[in-house]
Amino acid sequence: MQSESIKIIILSPDEKLQDRLNEILSHQQRNILWRKSIDQVKQEMESETFDIFILMSTACKNQMNHCIDVLEQIILKSPSTQALFLVEPQDVEFGLQSLSLGVYQYAKLPISDKELELLIETALERSPIVSTKLPEDFDAKRDRVGNLVGASAKMQRVYRQIYQAAGSEVNILLLGETGTGKDLAAQTIHQLSNRSDAPFLPINLGAIPADLVASELFGHEKGAFTGAVKQSKGIFEKAENGIVFLDEIEAVDEKVQISLLRLIEQKMFRRLGGRQAIENRSRLIASSNENLQVLIDKGFFRKDLYYRLDVFRIIMPPLRENLEDIPLLTQEFIARYNLTYKKNITSVTSDCIQAFQQYDWPGNARELKNVIQRAAIVCDCEEIRLEHLPPRFRATKKVKPVKPTVSFEIGTPLDKVEKEMILQALSVANNNRTQAAITAPRRRRF
């Protein structure tokens, strides 16, 4: 424990937790402040720095979403404060959600004095590590972290979560469509973590035959199966103290899921055909481009493994939701392929950018990268033009014009209706009387 005074702020429905902590930490210098609302806590933390922030889910009854929103703001502005979430059993989902915001840990109530003291001690020990992972200028807008590029609000959120994930040791689940950069996010977490000097070993589980996945992950002994002519180490053993990145986690069958669950829970594994338990010292990052909850409902993915993996979730946004990042990404890829192909491309025409921003990008940033690569190869000048893009971008989309409508109350005199329709026709035709005459209504006799 630290010798200086520990500063703790509490969000709870009453003062019982404050009294309890004063007794638990009686052997320590401490300054414990209690507040009843999350907004009061936010106000206190704007003018004072605390080592620990403890919030109870019982203090957020009927306003849990508001508490989560304010909690996110508090964590962003006070990265050196360790947040602990004490949740009732029915509020565990919010506890899991809070981890993705940067909460250090959550614990289910009831909790013993010994467990609570240990939780506080561990949080204090980890505090310096976590605080150094968030740059002092993090509030400033940035356009890249590691190899990830983008200045949109959604990418700013991803960057912040990556720094928070790098400063922790919990399992991470990266979700997002194909081509959104989940592999780059995993690499960046490794680079920013205290395991950066250890190996980063990615494995695409969807690209490995199902009967070989277990051997690739856990290794095998000689003679474990037909073709196993010698002992082989798996990726978890090779990683040692590094990070293992399991891409397309949804591809593994139930037997492998059980083995992964056992590895996470026991921190041990065995090679196929082996009897000796091997300690797992690596950290786990998993990713998926599927909706795992749907797979759970269909019985294809184990719920208990999902909960073990989904401790800290980062969702990578699709490019169609970050269209403002397209010019920045385009310049990034042009610079890369200028070096690769010894080109001197300096710009992209505005109609190219317009075509990019009207496209849905099913392949996301990876598809954009491939489009720029192709354009760089065929481009023989200093700017990429529409003619250098694949045919799908050169095809003009004919948009059917939307005809304006006018409504009238029943009983409106016909002369008034006709006058208003003519005025509307002139407005649509930009006061071109000839064009307006084509669209203006003619009086009909019934």
C-alpha cells in the first residue's frame, strides 16, 4: 500500500459503504468522499483528483444508461483514477459494459471485506501502469494510432479504447465487418502494452482445416495422430509472455471452444496426446466479423466462452459510417503505393472522392486500399482520375427525381388549388415558364 493518503470517491445510495471502507482501511491514511448521484461525482472530479472511484449499481437505479454515459466522460477526463464497479447480480451486463469504457474491474455483490480490500490494493498497484497508457493530450483530435488511420468521432473512440485495453491485462474481443482493421487494432494494442517486447502471434482460425486447429493452438506430441511424426509446439506455447490474436474465433468447433475455455479459466493447457500441463503466460485477443450472440442462440458458439472473451469489447466501425475518413485514408494509401511502385501521385480528383463517398464499401478500408493500389498501378500521371478506378465506380447511377407533393384540406376551392400548384411548378422549374407549363396541372371537367 502507498504511504501517502489514499483518495477515494464513492457513489452509493447511502453512507454505509463509506463507513465500511473507513473501517477496512483503518490502518491506512485515507480521504473517502461519499456522493449520492453520478453528476455530483463528476462535479467533484472536475476540481479534484482521486485514486479510486467506487460506484455501486444500486445508486444508478432507473438511470443506468445515464450513469454509463457520465462514467465514460469521467474516465476519459480522469485516466489516472481507477474505477471499480460493484454490481448487483441482475446488473452484471452493465458491469461488463463498463469494462469497455475503461473501468478497471467490476465485482458482484455481496462482496466480503477481504475481497474489497484486495480489489482496492490491486487497483492502486495497477494505477501507474494504466495512467501512462493514456497520453496527456489525448483529448486533442488525432488522425492515427499505430497503423490505424481516421479522424472521425468513431475512430477517436476506438483509439481511446485501444489505449485503455493496452494498459490492462483482460481478454479483448474485437468485433466488426471484414476489412475494418481488427488485425491492425490487435497489433496496436500489442505495441502499446507492456508486452510489446514479447511476440505477437496472429492466427486466422477460419483459414485452417478444422481438424488441425487444436494442434495449431495447443501443439501435439509425437504420435498424437496420424502424421504427427514429432513433437510440435502450439501458438500459445510459442507466444510465451506475448499476445495471441485469434482471428475469426467463430470458426472453431465445440471441442476447441471447450479447450479454450479451460485455458482461460485455469491458465493451463496440454498438447494433443500430452499429459503434462503447461502454464499459459500469454494474453488473449479474439476477433469476429459475425454476430456471436446469434451463433450462441443457434447453438454454434458457447455462451460461457463468449463471456470469457467479451471482457473488453472494441467495435471497429464500417467505412460507410466513416465517410469523412475517406480522403485521409486515400492519401495514406497513395503515399504507401508511391513508394512501392515508384510513382509520384500527388492527388485524387474530386469526382473520384465523390464516387468513393457514394459507394457502400462492403470490403471497408481493405477494399479502399485495394482500389487505390490498382489505381496507382494504372495511373500514368500525378493524379488519380475516375478512369483509373474499377468499373463499379465509373458507372453513373441514375437517380429518379423525387416529385414534390402538395397537400390541401378537403373543401379548398379549386381556383386556390390550381394557383398553388402553378406556383409550386414554377418553383421547381426555377421560374422557367416553359418547363413549368409541362408539369403544371390542367383544369379538368368532371
